[in-house]
Amino acid sequence: MTKNDNPPIGKHILLDLYNCQNSDLNWNEIKEIFYEGLEKGSFSVLSDHHHQFEPHGVSGMFILEESHCSFHIWVELCFVSLDVYWCGQKCDEQKLINTLIQFFVPEKVDYKYVERGFFEK
């Protein structure tokens, strides 16, 4: 809760996965694992968009009913970076995070969580 005991309007996570074992993937593989994690976390995907870099690497965005999830994958660094912003109380970001960590198998994880938008009732 917040300074005034009201829940935040939004929540925002930043997740960096270092030295991932599974980072050299194509869009269809990435899309599948993100959809799985987002579904497990009760996020509702409205659409997705990506760019596949040559020779490798992918950046993408999932537009969510709750807001968005964006990611960038640097294959040459075995690095995955993402941010997720959402509104409401139904989503469980930890289920998404756990799915991605289990899939990418990073050696190191940096995680930041920020609550945003506090209003008086």
C-alpha cells in the first residue's frame, strides 16, 4: 500500500536476465513463451508486434488490456531485458517472471518493482 493507504493505479517491473542459456530464438518461439507467461499471470494480450534483427536479436511489444509488456533480446550478449506496466489488481507478475526465468535460464537476474499513480479517495 501507499503513503495514503490507497492502492497504486499502476505497477511497473523492469527485469534484466543475464547470460541466458536460451536467447538465440526466433519470433515464434519467443511469442509462444511470452504468451504462456502472460496467460499464467492473468494478463490479457490484445495484440503483439516485433522486429527481428539480422543476423539475430528481437525487440517486441505486447499490448495488454491492462497496459503493455515490451522486451529486447541481445543474442550476442545472451541478455534479455523487459518491462511490464499494468493497471488493476488481477495480474500476478511473479507467474510471468517465473515462466521467463525457467525458460531463458539466466545466471543473473535484476528485478525492479515500482508502484505508480497514487490518488486520494
